[in-house]
Amino acid sequence: MLFRKSTVSRTWLRLAAGLLALCSSLLCLLVPVPYAQAAGKAPYVNAKAAIVYDATTRKVLYDKLADTPMYPASTTKLMTAILLVQHLEPDSPVYIGTKAAHQPRVRLGVSPGTTIPADDALRALLMKSANDVAYGIAETVGGSQEGFARMMNVQARLLGCTHTRFVTPNGLHADAHTTSAKDIALILAEAIRYPRIVQAMQTPSATVAGKAIRNGNRLLYSPPSAIGTFIGGKTGFTSKAMYCLATAVRRSDGHVIISVVFGAPRKSLMYRETIRLLTWANRMSNHSAS
């Protein structure tokens, strides 16, 4: 009798275990696996802040302190470029005055009183990240640095930026000059709508005012296929901001994906983490399509 009870108990235990396993399997089918988890864990980022933004769907795919105001360094020049193409024709003159010519390096290095065509100024701005040219654009378009900063901030609000206060046209350090990784993503998404800006971002080398310049964005020269098709971007560095990089690519599904990293401790890391984020975003797309 004891044997029969023990056998029946073991049978019921096996049945109960089987039912539990079946229920667990059904729950796994009914409860969706998180999208990011399905595509692989999001990469760790050493930079102070980062974002991956789908500019096509306007969705944030990755966020690390992306709404925190920080120093943007020369990624500021993306907004300067937008205002240049909005207000100046390609051959319109940009005047480099005394204040502009004496901006701290990096400079194009022209003499005070030099005038250069707007699209040459655009190339010097985005390829060489010339601080003197950025200041010249500000004075030409806005009448003064202060007037141009007001224009920058109005344009930022129009683009939906909520954590931006621009003070300088070139991103040289000012305590009050801050924006966020997300806001720079929105600004880059607007910048690449202008073919003149994209052309300047994709130009490897040029001559401006008799000066040979070379594009300082390493991703232009050998972009890994895993990140998508390189559209353009902007580098930045100051001792307070550290290394910053905003990058736009087109994924195989046609989506425009933007990555921004702020405050990377090393230049090499700035590029590596950008590539890692964009590669991960591509994997997400491939997983979704499969």
C-alpha cells in the first residue's frame, strides 16, 4: 500500500512539473522579448553622454544622459552651418574681421579684412573646424556674436531642442554655452537636409583662401560597412568638453540613424564608441526584419 501511494505521488509530481514547464513555454510565447534584448545587449559607453536617434521615425534607440546639458565643443558648428546656408548664397561674401581672425586655434589663418565665399567658409567650418571662420560667419549673418547666438537659440527651439543655450558660434568654451546629446542629434538631423552641408562634410580636401585644408573626421575615409552609409558629421574637442562626435548614417532599410557621443576621454574611444553604437543599431534593424 505504501508502495502504491509513493508511486502515485511521484506520478502526480511528474505531471505537475510537466504542466509548469508547458505554462512557462506558453508565457514565453505570449510575453514579447524586449526589442533591444532580442537584438543583443546595448553596448557599454565610456563617454559621459550618448544617444542613437532614428531621424526617420524620430525614435530614441539608445540613451545615456542624452538630455543632460553639457559642453558641446565644435559640434556647435552644425548650427552655425545651418544658419549660413539659410541666410547666404554659395558665393555670398563672409567677412573675417579682427575679432574673428584672432580667435583661438584651430583657425584657417587668414588676415583680418579677408573676404571668402560662403561655401568656402562652410568647408573651412566643417572640414577644418576653423574658429576664425565660424566667428566671421556669426558677424556676417548676425551682425555680432551676440546677435548670431540669439539666432542660433531661436533655431534650436524651432527644431525641438529643450536643453540648449548657445553663446558662441564655434563651441569655444563658455560656462553658459551648453546643449545635450539629444539636441545635437536633432540639429544634425536638420543639417543633413541641406545638400551644401552634406557636400562639405563629405569633401576630403579643399583649398580655401589659398590654404589647403583636410577633413578631420576619420569616419569619412574608411567608414565600416556595419554602421551603414556615411552621410556626415562633426567632431569636437575642448579640455572641458573632452571628445565629442555627431555622426549621421543611412541604414540599409533607408532609415537615417544619428549617433552623438559627448565627453569621451580619448579621441580613439570617441570613434570606437560611435562605431559600436551604430553597428548595434544596424543589428537591431536586421533582427527586426528577420
